[in-house]
Amino acid sequence: MIERFKQDDAGYIRWSNEHPDGFVLHRKSGDFSLHRSQWSHIYEMGSDYALTSAEKLCAQSRNELVHYSREHTGRAPTACESCEP
């Protein structure tokens, strides 16, 4: 099941902590990137940064998010080179 977080940093952080083995799709410039739910570099942006100003799509299943990306963009998401999902 995919959960969406937009303008809900607290909900996103809670989901991430409750699903440490989960995955996150982040949309940037029309393309999706795929991350692990505990990707530390997102938290390195500082406390003033809004984590969910851009919608985050979260799921326990990597395949579910890859399928979503293919359905909505016609291609698989780019895998993050830092967290290697």
C-alpha cells in the first residue's frame, strides 16, 4: 500500500521511523527518484527544510513504487546513489 505525504513532515517522519526497511519515491523535475525510508541525507538539509513540500510516496514494497513510477511517467525511478535502494 502506498502512503502519500504532502505538507506533512510529522506524518512522513513517523512513517519512516515505523518502516525502516521501506522505500520512498521523491518527484523532482517530473521524474521520480527511489530512496530507502531511512535515507539520512534528507535530514541533513536542516530543521528549516520542509521534507514534504514535494510529495513523498512511501511503501514497504520497492516493486510497488517502481510500478507506480512506470505507470505515471513511463519509466522506472532513478535509484538514489547514496542510499542504494
